[in-house]
Amino acid sequence: MDQTLIRTPRQLGVALQRRRKLLGLTQTDLAGAAGLRQATISEIERGEGARLGSLMRILAALDLELTVRHRTRMDADEIAKIF
């Protein structure tokens, strides 16, 4: 997976959903691999109600990691074009 600029919970949900689908996993498959409920995966993919621990488990199950860096100076329209 290429690097993806994420600034909102919804953008994170979309990125995780894309990776899950790329790997051929259902939400139930991912939930099992991450030790979470399928409903939790669904909520996170919609950009709702994520706990940090749950996100970290999902990232690990999708073989992803989180990097924190200084914000780039793109406006909202430029960021929206990425998605």
C-alpha cells in the first residue's frame, strides 16, 4: 500500500477498507485476525467510534503501521482530490 494522507476519521476508515479489500478479507475475517467484533470494523470503516487500541490491532492485522509527522500545507480541496 502506498502512503496515504489521512486527516479525518472517515479518511482513515476508507484507507483501512481499501487495504482490507485489497487483501481479499471480509470485515468478519479482519475482525477475527484483530480480535475484534465485525461491528467494530464496520464502525471504524465508517469513521466512527474508534479506540486507539482497536486501531492498532487493525493496523497490525492489515500489516500496516502508523507514522506521525508534521502536517503538510494542503488545503481541504487538495486533500479531497486524493480520495
